[in-house]
Amino acid sequence: MIRVAFFDTKAYDRPSFERYGGESDIRFRFLETKLNEDTVELARGCDAVCVFVNDSVNAAVIEKLHEFGIRLVALRSAGYNNVDVHAAFGKVHVVHVPAYSPYAVAEHAIALLLTSVRRIHKAYNRTRDFNFSLNGLTGFDFHGKTVGVIGTGKIGRIFIDICRGFGMKVIAYDLFPAADSGIEYVSLDELLARSDVISLHCPLTDETRHMIGGSAIEKMKKGVVIVNTSRGGLIDAEALLEGIVARKIGAACLDVYEEEADIFFEDRSGHILNDELLSRLISMPNVIVTSHQAFLTEEALNNIAETTVANIRSCFENDGLCDNELCYRCGHIERCKNERREKCF
């Protein structure tokens, strides 16, 4: 029996994980609290922990997990910026779900973009009050516009395919261009200068943190629309707000926010929001914020559970040779030179 402490549990997590766990020898201990230095004690007695994007798996937490004899941190997400992978090396294996439903995230990005550009959210609120005026609802055609896509992994490429279906011109920036993809790659500066719409589809790393900041925004077209369904830290939220107030940025569509950890995924409707920056962003008429829900489809939840359970089983059944492992063994966190044929440690 493999015992797994499952942190930051939500109602939509349990059905698929209970199903796939029940089909194997894995038993989940579902906990509503997030994993951090104060709650790590709850994992004592387990063999692994399963965490999400707002759990904190820093060096101190990893040291405690190692002390408890826990061998595995299983992320039920693609992103891993909340895990100190370097500190984990040699102590605790870390696995993630590299692709659960790239369609879900790409389609949500398009949904945000369409809603913003065609003012659908405003029209919805008006007509519920029987206000059928069209004043202030003018949008623009996607056809013929230039969309700049930063990050051309699976999600980015699906987003590109959808944009091409609208007749948009696509340019992209990626440190690792997709070979034979037919994508026009340009420098980041050129993408910023040419794009009518900029959509972010890259991981959060030390190199990409605040890649959309004051200097980047200065290089953009006036009226640019920015879409972020990846990680909040890719955008300097203060610089974004300044760009909106200065009328440089025409609209922002955000499914993620830099300081979302204690806010998103929770019902804060009966409370004063203690984040003035987020409050101001939400108050802007040209900003749409959703609560990190781009991944949330039935297909994605099913795939996340299936892959996570398979990752856990592979690690324990193969004595540490884990599927979808993240490590520093060969200097490539995701792109293992050994193609997973050798243990990372």
C-alpha cells in the first residue's frame, strides 16, 4: 500500500483521484490545507505527497519530508516553480504532469480573448438589466491581426492553431523553437513591437520572471491585448497596472496572478481583499481576471489523476526510476539526457 498525503484538496479533485487510486494500491489522505513549513507534519507516516501550484515545497519542507522518510513529491500540475527542485535532488524524487489537456488551457486563453475584445462580459451584465444599448461595446476583428505567442510547447502550438483558424498572423518567441513547425520565430523585442495580441504560454523560471515588465511594455504597440494563462510571475503586475492606466495596454486577460497563492481557489466574496494591486486590476474596465481555471475541464481532471497515479506507481515499483521526473542530474530539469532509462539518484 502506497500512502499519499494529498494537500490543497478541492471537491473537484476527489472523484478522479479516488477512482484511479482505487484501481491500484494507492490510498490518498485528502487534506484541505496547503503544504508549507507549518503543515508538513501532516505528511508524517505517508510515503509520498501530492501537491498543487500553491503548495510551498521549499528547502525546509523538503528537508522535513526527507526526515519523515517520504520518497516522492507528485505534482498534479505541469508547472513546478513552487518546488525547490535543486534542494530535492538526492533526497526526494519530484514528478509532474507535463501534459494533461493542452486544449483546455489554449481554449480558455481564446475564451478570455474573445470575451474581452467583443465585450461579451459587459453585454451579459447589461442585458440582465434589460439594457440593450450598444454604446461602448465596439470590438475588433481577429482576422488579419498579429498575435505574438511566447512559448511554443503543446499549449502554445494549439493556441497558434486556433489563432490561425481566425485568420490571424502568428509570430512566436521561444528559447527552444519547435522544429519543422512552420512557425515564424522572431526575437522577443520584435514580437513585442509587432503584436496586436500577446499570449504567454511558457513556464516560470528565474529567466522568465517579470519578462513582461516596464521595459517590455514600453516596446509594445499602443492598445496591445495581453493574455496570461501560464504563471502569474511572468508579468510584473505593478508595471501592467501602470501600462493600463497610461492607456498603453488596451486590455489584459489574466487567469493567473503573481500573488495568487492565498487568494485563488478560495471564496473571498464575504471578505475585504487584502491585495490592493489585484483589487485595482479587477476594477479596471478592460481587465478580465479568472481564478486559475484554464485547466479545469473534465478531460483535464481525468488526465491529471491518471498521470499522477501512474507517476507515483512508477516511482515505487521501479525503485526510484520515475516517469515524468524533474531533477538536476544532467542539468536539464525536464529534458532528461538519459531518456528516463537511468535513475536520477
